[in-house]
Amino acid sequence: MTSRKEFREIMKATSNNKADPNKNICGFAVARALGVEDATRYIHTMADLQRAIRSMWSLRSVKSKMGVKVGKTSVGAIRQRIKKRGEALAYLVHVDGHVILLDQDGSTSVDTAPAQRDHRRVLAVQGVYMSDNDTKFLKMMQVKEKVEGRVKS
């Protein structure tokens, strides 16, 4: 059995991010878009990314609400369902070996491996919501100011 330390060493050695092997590119891009890229040391797994997102946002599964049949529903189908009945600020879509961030209209916010016609099979979908925690809300406002500063520059 592999220890946590050994697991992390393996993940770092096989990371697709040479600049920061502690964070894989797709997870890091999603975390950065949500302003939580520095919330955790590692972003190798979905659990790492979820922990980072939950440091500021509320994250809940919407798999049932979106009618996802694991391994059968495509990303394209999820986009259409979000357009019809989406209510979250953003959607975290997990496909095999990759993660995508969709906005509240089902459009792509972050996808480091985009597909022309998106037939990738969905494993999980989670909605990103505002947190009801005051401390997290203050963090969100700081991130908002930082992002707005980047856009104006």
C-alpha cells in the first residue's frame, strides 16, 4: 500500500505542470478562475480541487438534478441542461482524467483540453455557489477586486 507521502511524490513526478508540479494544469486553471489557486498546497486530484474550492465557495453535487448517467452523459448534453435549468454560479464537470469549468449558461469558462464536438463522458457535475460564511464572503470580495484589477490593467 502506498503512503500519502509516496502518493504525492508519484503525483508530482507525473504532473503535467513543469512550473509547479504540485498542481496539475487543468485543476490549477479551474482553481485560478475561482480565485482559490493558493488555498491548498496540492491540486492533483478531484478531492484536492474540491478542498480548494470549498475554502471560498459552496460546492454541491448536481448530478441528479442534471440527470447525469455516469459514463453515458456527454459534456455537450450537460451544457444544454445547464442552459435550461442551471442555477449555480458555475459548474465543475469531471470527465476521465480532466476537469472543466462551465459558467451559469453552460459556456466554457476553463477547459485546458477543449474539444470541437464535446462527446467526453461525464463522471460528476458539481455546482459552485456563494458561501453563506462571512469569512469566505470577504475572501470572495478580495478575489473580485484582484480579478477586476487584472482586467483593467
